[in-house]
Amino acid sequence: MKNLDKNEYFFGHKACAGCGGALAVRIALKTLGERAVAVLPAGCMSAVGFNFPQLAFANNAIISTFAGTASMLTGIVSGLRARGETGFTAVGFAGDGGTADIGIQALSGAIDRNDDILYICYDNEAYMNTGVQKSSLTPFGARTTTTPAGDRIRGNIREKKRMFEIVAAHGISYAATASVGYLRDYVEKIRKAAAVRGAKYIHVLAPCPTGWGTGADETVELAAEAVDCGLFPLREFSDGKFRVTIRRTPNAGAIRAHLARQGRFRHLTEEDIEHVISLTAARSNHL
């Protein structure tokens, strides 16, 4: 604790060592400052940040229903404005399951209304808080407790939902993908989002050592590697246009090495790996 700057807004949390989600939340709150009001559904960040009698958030923060992150953000904005408050940012932090599955209806509605909220999805690619179950943002081939690796089925057989494109299809004011492996890019996108009036969405890749089967000291490196090998492109959407902020050409060898580092992919066959490489190349051609 003595090594932390006094302007920390998410400290003393009880997340697992190397938690990418905790890093994503800390950086966002540090960028937004003390006037940020945070909403978090049931998930890793609410479980590790609201342990009675300790609150790990220095900002005003509240737990929402699992499905209601975006709708509660809308209510907070309306309530604060009714009180005459200005200069605040209502920001939600939800995991991949709480965003792409359980919370997508409320998020869609908030974007459709163009409510002045910032929604950040910290994507660790499974329901990690409840024991590593598959979400619709779990990548192809990943082993989870609900998509086990066996002789007949080798992990998840579905592709990852294209959440960024779904959000952009709403005609949102601003959306971006980010990675805790590229923190300067992430911070810049948070600043851009905070300066835009209306609905904003940032989808940040946040590795989970527990669910990914990786070392606690590998999180940032793995998050950067996912971008560098072409699996997770960094992009923005604003004014009706897409833009790549950090472009990397998919590299088959780098993809192989990246998958090999993670316990959740160790069962993959050569055919499976080739399928991942071909999917990555196909998506890259459409950026």
C-alpha cells in the first residue's frame, strides 16, 4: 500500500494475484478521477471490492443487479442531474458474461436512448467469478467447466461474439476496444469517451490467470501479446466510422505461441489451431 499514489480510487481489493479486471478498473478510475460514480453488477469486481466492512472503491460505487448495469447508470445520471450536479461521469464495469449475455438488453436500451453513460466491459472471456463457465465471449477452443476438453468435444465450439460490432451497429456516440497490455491506448480512449456526450462503450481485454491457466506475472504481457499476434485488434468507432488504433498483421507462429502459453488451450489439436489462425486472418481482412 505504501507504494500506491494517494490518488488511487480502487485499492486494497481482494482480487486474485495478476487480475486483469482489477487493473482495468483501477486505470479507468484513476483516469476519470474522484467525480466518477461507479456501477458494478454481480461479478469479480463487485465480489472483491465490496467486502464488508471494507470498501475498496474511494469513489461513490454501488452494486447493481446482474442484468441492470446500464439501466442503473441511466438512473444515476438522471438523479444527479435532478440534484443539479455537474462534472461527473457515470461509469459501469461489467464482465463479459454480465455484458454480452445477461446485461445486453439494458445496454442496448441505454445506447438506443443515447444516455450519457460510459460502459466498460472487462473481458476475461468466461464467467470467472462463479468457477470459469463459458460466456458468449469465450473464444473458440477454450476449456471451461461448461465446455470441457475431451475425446469428442475439445473445449468451446463457438466463436466469440462480436460485441464491439454489435454495439457499433446501434450508432453509438463512441466505442472502442482496448487491452490492459496497452495501457496508454486504454487511457487515451477513456479520456476520449469521457469528453463525448451520450452513450460510450469500451471493451477491454483483461486476462484472468485463474481461468486462463497462466502465471500471475504474465497478465500484462499476455494482454499485449493477444493484440500483437492479431487475435484482439484495437479499434475505435465514432461518427459512424471504424478506425484501427493499433494495427498488427495476424501471425500464425505468434498465435501458436500465444495459445500454447495458456492452460485452457493446451488440449488443442493441430486442426483446431489452424482453425483459430484462419478465423483470425478472415476477421483481419474485414478491418
